[in-house]
Amino acid sequence: MAENELAAKLQRRLVLEDAPEESQEPDDPVPNGQEKPATASADSELSAKLTRRNDINEGNAVPANRGQVFNPYTEFKEFSRKQIKDMESMFRQYDTGRDNFIDLMELKLMMEKLGAPQTHLGLKNMIKEVDEDIDGKLNFREFLLIFRKAAAGELEEDSGLMSLAKLSEIDVSTEGVKGAKSFFEAKVQALSSASKFESEIRAEQDERKRQEEEKKNRRAAFKELKSAFN
């Protein structure tokens, strides 16, 4: 009963606060003991405010930009389901705190494992570039934004985020994805130096094997010639 009475008082106060000044003029008589009826829109707005205030009081309030349920498959249509699954797997791998965020230290560890360590300031700038809710860490949606920006050519070639995108195992070369083909070519070019070194080693091993095979054949031919004279 006390809660209903409190809610009624709160409702009356909000109506008075939100009502335009001209609606409170004294020449609009109201019978004693009766309240002026509120419009349908005012009731709707009041209900929303009451709900919001209750959420704040109970600690359940959330930022406005998080009110909607995030669906990566509908929001990031430029990527296939497999690509998004691969990105999610990578995100979970480095979310060592298991809190659905990659913070500064986790990002530091990620970049070190990818072979592209960053300075403290560099890491902060990486987060800042896609940190839409300005909480100083990356949620999964913001993590996906890295690959969207990379595929669309919106990242600086020498930026930390571009290094992350290039050195990851995510393949965004699917035909039809906007900008993805050129992004994949850039990724291949960035990794070509490492693969070139491996190719040179493999070529040396093949050459050594060929020379050993020729030497073995010459020895066999010499033995056959020697046995013929004997």
C-alpha cells in the first residue's frame, strides 16, 4: 500500500515537472481534490521514466547503445558465418579473463603472440580506434569492427589494428566482400617475407638431395665398370 502511494506521488511530481509552463496557468480551473488528466503520450513517457528510474535504483540500468541484442550475422553481413566463427574463436582465445572483453593487458599478450608487440600508448590507440562505448576495452562487436575496417581499407597500413588483422588466421578473401580481396592481397604481401625465407631453405634442401642422388648414381656406375674389368 505504501509503495502504491509513493508511486502515485512520484508520478504526480514527474507530471508537474514535465508539463509545459502554459499548462499550469491559474485560469484553467480544476475541481478541488481532483488531478488534471494526463494525455496518452504523457502517460507513455512517464511509464518509461519510471521504468528507467527503477532500473537505476536496482542497478540494472544499461547504456542506451547496449539496449539492443547484438547479432553478428545480421550486422556484419559482409562476412560469412565461418569467418565470424573464426573471429569469435580468436576473440575467446585471448579473452583470458572470460569476461567477454579483451582489455589492455590481454591485447598486449595477443599482439606479442602474433609477433607484432606494441607500446603501451600504441595499445591504447588501438582500443580507442574501435572503442564505441569508451570503456577502455574491446567487446566482440568492436573486435569485429577491426576486420570490417581492414577489409574496407579504412586502417593505416602501419597501424596496430592492421597488423592484428594481417597476422591473424582469419581469411576474408571471400569473393563479393567489399574490399576484402585487396585486404587479403595486402595480408599475403605482409607475410611474403617469412614465406620467402622458408622457400629458400626448402630449395637448398632439394638441391642438396639432388646432389647426393647424383653422387650415389656415379658410385653405382663406377662399381659396375670396375666389376666388368675384373
